[in-house]
Amino acid sequence: MDYLKGRGAQIKTSNKFLQQQYVTDHIEGLDEEMMSWPSTQIFEDNPKKIVNKVDSPDLGLMYSMNPYQGCEHGCIYCYARNTHEYYGFSAGLDFESKIIVKKNAPILLEQHILQKNWNASPIMLSGNTDCYQPQEKEFELTRNMLKVLARYRHPVSIITKNSLILRDLDLLSDLASERLVTVMISITTLDEDLRRKMEPRTATSVRRLKVVEKLNKAGIPTGIMSAPIIPGLNHHEIPAILKAASEHGAVDAGMTVVRLNGAISKVFEDWLRKNFPDRFDKVWNQICDLHGGDVSDSVYGRRMRGEGTLAEIIHQLFCTSKKKYYEGRSFPSYDLTKFRKGGTLSLF
């Protein structure tokens, strides 16, 4: 089988929720017809709610909303891949080629905000899949959700790695004028060759740095996430990434280490063997070392930070770099007093 350029996952993994399915874990037994190039398919979903309460001990109390399920960016390490199995799809190729669009997301957001018992609390766009992934250019769900938030002066935090966010500079500037928005741009590597393999349908690091610069110049407080840190692949880039982002005006920086729980471990293992056979053992063993010997680590507190000597080295490198390049910088606090209810009950 030829390598599927432009896709992160190279296999279709099994889904633990399905009794019958075909997978590509063993490609030697498959017909070429079954392994044809996976074109992107769009599916529509109409959920009953869009705002979700997140109570993970790793994240603290927060709220998130995801207008899309699945992500065409194809990032090989994405922790959201496992959630695709709930829809009957695989965490592998299906995750980045079968995209679920929640067309009623803006309406659901407005209904949530207008609840009598709702008090303003920052909601994250998205927390799971990227709210500015390629399909957003057509469907504009994220833009319409921002219109709702702006109408009611409701705070929002955004994390993305797509330069499409610049399209919404008008709405973001409006929200930022009253301290109602913060943005984090994910920058995993400055190595373009690694980026193309690891995050095949994302903006280049140069483009992302320019996004950081443009947003901050427009008065929209923007930081970066150096995540995930993968030992043996990008951990050595931490100082360079934080320095470059700082030089482009980033106000803060965060990080997490890679975690390969569930089906993601198979997807990532296959990708790593095919792209870096010469250092597979080193990278795989170091990831294991971060997580108590198990790449499928789900232990709260350890799954996103890691533990042990290697984890300590990574965190020291990050903390030293952050202190050097971000001294005196921080995100402004949200102004929750601006939140207002009432007005037009529907924007659509």
C-alpha cells in the first residue's frame, strides 16, 4: 500500500462498540479496492445541547462546545480521535475523513445562554476538535457562534491551529474590547518536514506565528500551546517555539505531553513505524516512560503531565524557557460583568 500523503492516520482501526466491521490493521490481507484514497465525507448531526461541562481533575471546572466532530487536520496524536467511535466510525482514517457537522450549534448556544439559571462563565471553542478546521470555511458555525457570544457579551476562549481564525478578526476585536476573549494557537513544531507528516492539513508554523502576531496587534490577547510534547520528536524544540512565539507577541504559553489512550496508540504506533523506523524504539519507549510504562495512560494528573525523570526534564525546559521569554506577560482577566441577557431571542 502506498503511503497516504495528506492524511495523518494510515490505518482504519477497530471500533470497540461495533460487532461487525472491516479494519486495515493488517493491510497484507486486504484488496486494493478497500484501501482506496479516503475522500472527505460530511455528515450532519442535530444534538440536543452544545455546551458541555468539563469536570476533569486535570482541567478544573470549565465548559466547552464543539461544532464539529472529527477533524480534517489529521493530527496523528489527537486525543479526540477516540470520540469518533461513539458515532460508529474509527479513530483512524475515519476521524479525519468523515466529518460530522452540528448545524444547529449556534441556535443551541443561544438557547443555553438564555437559560434563567445560567451565569456567565468562559466557554471554550472547542476543547475537542478544531473549531477552525477546513470545513468551517464553508459552514461558518464558529463564526455564527461568535456572533451569538458577541450579542450577549459572553466570554469565550479559543484554541486552534488554523489561520482561518483571522477571518473573524471583526468579532474577536469586538469581544476583546471588553475583555471577553482569549486565544491560544497550538504550535507543535517549527520543523516543516515533521509538521507535514504529523499534522498534514494544518497551517505551517510560520503562518501560525503570523496569526499570533496579527491577533495581538489587533488587541486580542493570544498565547500559544506547545503541545503535545513528544520525546524524541519535538521535545528539544520547546525553547525555540516559546522564543519565536514571544517575538511575535504571544502573552502566555502552555504545554502538555503526548498521551496515546485507546485506539490512538495503534494509529500513532503505525504512523511512527512508517515515518521514523530508525528511532521508533527510542520514541515509543520514552513515551512509555512518561506514563508509568503504559502509553494508554488514563491516570488523572499523570496523563497530561507525565511523571519520572524524563517528564521532569521536559517541564524544567519549559518552565525555564517560559520564565526567560514571558516574564511579566499574562492573559487579562475576563470581565464577566458585561454579560447581558434579553434582546432579540433569535439571530437566525
